[in-house]
Amino acid sequence: MGTRAVVAAVTRADAGATATPTAPAGTAGTGAGLGGAARQGFANLVGVGLAAIAGFGLNIVITRGWSVREAGMFFAATSAFMIAASAARLGTDVGTIYFVSRYRTLGQRERIRGTILVGLLPVLAVGALLGLAGWLAAPALAELTMPGAGPDGVTALRVLLAFVPLAALNDYALAACQGFGQMRPLLTVERLGRTLVQFVAVAVAAWLGVSATITLPLAWALPYLLAAVVALVWLGRLVRRAGRDVTRPTPAGEQFVGFWRFTGPRALSSLAAMVVQRLDIVLLSALRGPADAALYTAATRFLALGQLSGTALASSVQHRLAAALARNDRAGAGELYQVATGWLVLLSWPVYLVFAAFAEPMLALFGAGYDVARPVVLLLALTMLVATGCGMVDVVLNMAGKTTWTFYNAMGGTAVNVLTNVALIPVYGILGAAVAWTAAILVNNLVPLAQLWWSLRLHPFGRGTRVAMALATAGFGLPLGLASLLGAPVPVLAGVAVAGAAAYLAGAWRWRTTLHLDALRALRGRRNGSGPVPVAQR
């Protein structure tokens, strides 16, 4: 589809909190999805970029503000917190987006309020239970995951786990807002608000030289309280707006079974995904000590910067995929998947290739001794090329209603991750953890990629994706790889990277139509007054 058709349909893509009834599948719907995803994806990219930079800076502040042992202990504790918060969400971040988007698309607004309650109340209850259980089990958890930490580890865990219900409520409310087609809450509350407040609070704690036992965990966790309050208020406004003209809302009890039949498998698969991301840090702390956990956390934080484009695009695309598949517009969903994958490759591959080439000087930002983690950065950066090349496979499967499949995929990836970690960490330390994560990443991407093709005949390898891959390989991969193999010093590598970036941008401009980049420029013209502003942005 051409850019003109994409832009012409944007105003119908983002109709705010009250969507029109089902639209027929066709090129207009596809264009609306692409145009809206382009506009919101760009805004998300800015927000996620700022959040990723703040998160990266946060880790630098922690590694430089406290000892390696204290930093490792804190990273292990925050990893336990993230796993518990993921468990408390119960997969509802996907379920609410799926159902709210679907009901808006089908014009069934009377079901929205009940759907929100069906997800919200269990999240609140399970989050409170996990927070209480974490408080009671903190001594045993600290002894298991942070040997030798003593009372300091127990206190840090208790402070953090007390905020699990608030973190889960915040994530749930913001996901529900996305189901309404609203990305501004996610951007302002989470990616700008909470992340930046967290960075400032921890930086002040480091400047004051306070304890890593109580004050640091409080400075890190308190922003979740502020974010949860604002997110719930925002969600309440959207729900009231959607129900203005509804005379007989569908009771929540009538929607319970359908909601949890879809969301239940996702509860375990989302927890498994978080386990894959964070359990290795906890196991390193338990099996090798907090120092190894600190080294590994620093090395893997580069991935967060590389993943910002995927996070931004997934937030913009998933509710559009749900709407397209609800209309049985498989062609539109496939085009959206391919175009989004092209954008993902275009944005992320240069980042990972630069990380691989500059791993050693970038690790030096965390302080002396962190450069030993260079092989970890190299291995994971190259692995992420494969992962991003597959596109947002889990998002597409979930929005197609295949949550049972994503559950089994996640369980398989988690099993591979845990078993490989347990086998390799005692012998190879942080490199063993990186190999385990690599194996899990490959399982979690290649298996659903095959499933999408087998079940829906969807794949990410459109012309735009192939062009983006070729541009990244020619502009960054080959020249930086050759320079690194020849042992070029950092200034030479920097010169090669600058030249490669210039060639890369020139190539992206040359093939901008194939990459659908004209959609962004045309949408900017609309915001500057050359056309109507989408309702959701007024």
C-alpha cells in the first residue's frame, strides 16, 4: 500500500475511546493501521528512548555509587521484585488490550467496564498476597539468592516486595489505556514520569551516600506509588467516557470465564518471559555471588537500549493487530506485521552492531573491572539480531488469540533457560548465563515464527524487512566487524561507525517508500496543519 493511502486513513485508525463498529477488511483499514502505528510508534520511540537512557544511567549511578557487592545484591533484589510483579499481573496486560480493543472495534462498548473489573480485582488481590508472602519469606529468599548478605538482604527484599501490588496495578491500568487506543498514559506516566523520577531519586541517594539497604530500595520503588495513582485515575476517565451512552452494561461476572480462558495461559507465559529475563541475575548471585550478578547486570543493560524500538512499536501495534484480526483482516494484519518488522530492524540492528563493536569502552562506563563482561555483550548483541529479525512474534500470536501457544512456547523457553543456567553458571559464570539466555531467546522467537506461518501464513520478511537488513549489514555489520577483527583502536572504530551511519541514512532515504518512512513525514505534515488531526490527539 502506498503512503498516500496510509495517511488518508489515519483519522479512522485512532478514534479515541469510542470506536466505530466493525469496518470491512480492505486497504483502508490496513492503511489506518500502518499510519496510526507509524505516528504512535514514533512518539513511543521518543518516550522509550528517554526511559531507556534514564534506566541505563540509573545502572551506572548504582554501580558507581555503591560497591560491586552492594550493587549485585540490589540487582538481585530488584530482579526478584520484577518477577513477583510479573506474576501479580496475571497476564492481564495482554488480556485487557485484546478485549478492550476488540470490543471497541466491534462496537460492544457495554462490555468494556466489566472487562476492566474482571482483570483489575484479581491483580489487586494477587499482588497484595505476593507482597505479604514476600515479606514473610524474605529471610529464606535472601539466604537462597544472596548468600552472606544477612539482614541487609532481608531488609532490601522486604522494602521492594512491599511495592509489588502497586507495580502490578500500574502496569494493568496502562495496558488497559492502550486498549482504548491511548498511548499518552504509557508515555507520560511510565516511560517519562516514573522512570525519570526513579533516576533522580536514586541519583540523589547516591550523592548523599546513603545505605543500599533501605534508602536505595525506597528511592527506587516509591515512584511506582505515584505512577499507579495517576494511571488508575486516567483509566477511570477513559472507562467513564466509553460508557456514557451505555444503558445496560454487561456485568463483570458474565465475562469472567471468557476473559480468563484467554488470559490464563498468558499469566504463566508472561511470568516465564520475565523469569527468562531476570532469573539469571538471581542465579548468578546465588551460585557465584553478588559481584557476578553486578557484572552481568551491567553487561545486559545494553540490551535495554537496543530493545527500545521493539518496545515502542509493540505498544503501538498490538491493539491494531487485535482490531485487524477481529475483522478477520488477515492481509491487513500481515502487512502491519511486516512493515513493523522492517521498522524494528531498521532501528535496532545498527544499535546492536555498534554495541558489539564498542562493548569494552561502553562497559568502562560502569567502573573498573566491568570490561571482563565483553563476551556477554558480544554474544547477546548478535543473538538479538535474530530475535528482532523475527519481528514481534509473540504479540501477533497473542492478538490472534493463540495465548495457549505462547504459553507452551514460554514454558519451553523457560525450561531451556533454567536448565542451561543451572548447568553452566557454576562453571562458566556470566558467560554461562549469557549462553542460557541466548538459547532461550532463540527458542522464544524461532518456534512462534514457525507457528505463525503454519497457522496463519504470516511472516515478517516483507520487502521492507529485507531492505532494512541489507542496509544494516552493509552500513554497520561488515565494516565494523572487519575493523574489530583487525584490532582497530576506538577512534578508528568511531570513524567507521560515523561513515557507516551516513551511508545507512542515505540508503534509508533512498528506499524510504519501500520502508514506509514517508508515512511519518506525511503524518507530521498533518500535525502541522495540512489535514485533520486524529480524534485521539485532540
